Amino acid sequence: MKQVLFADGIVNITVAGNLVRIDLGVMELGTANAEGKQDVRLVQSQQIVMPLDGFVRAVGIQDQIAQRLIKDGAVKIQPGEKIAETAPAASMLN
């Protein structure tokens, strides 16, 4: 059975030996400050553990998708924001 996980972002990535640990996080409201505004923070919720070669392929696939979304206008790049260039992934997105 397929399990679906939700994350707002990546909290941390750690390489230990031949494994990469990716800590995923969800947004949570923090305490209110003196003006009554609440902080929003990313709190670790799950962890993915992958072998190094699987991680590198996954990054390549994500880069291909990100470049396609930018090209198609689905994602707008903010002025001054730089998208990291990575080596192309093995052809897994055709």
C-alpha cells in the first residue's frame, strides 16, 4: 500500500556514510509577539533515508521538473533569486 506524506519543506539534509537523511517539516504557528503577530516556523515531521546514488538521481529529477515548471510559467522566479544548476538526471522523465 502506498503511503502519502505531506511536508511544507526540507528542514535538514545529512550525509552519513552511504546514506542521505532528509528531514521534512511542516509549518507551525509559534508564540505571539508583543504586537500579537505569530511566528511561523518549519518543524521536523518525518525523515526519508536514501542511498547516495538514489539521492543524486532524485535531485536530478527534481531539477528537471523545476526547470520545466519555470519554463512553462507555473513558477515565477523572484528578482535576484538564483536556481542552482545541477547535472542532468538519468533519463527518468520522458
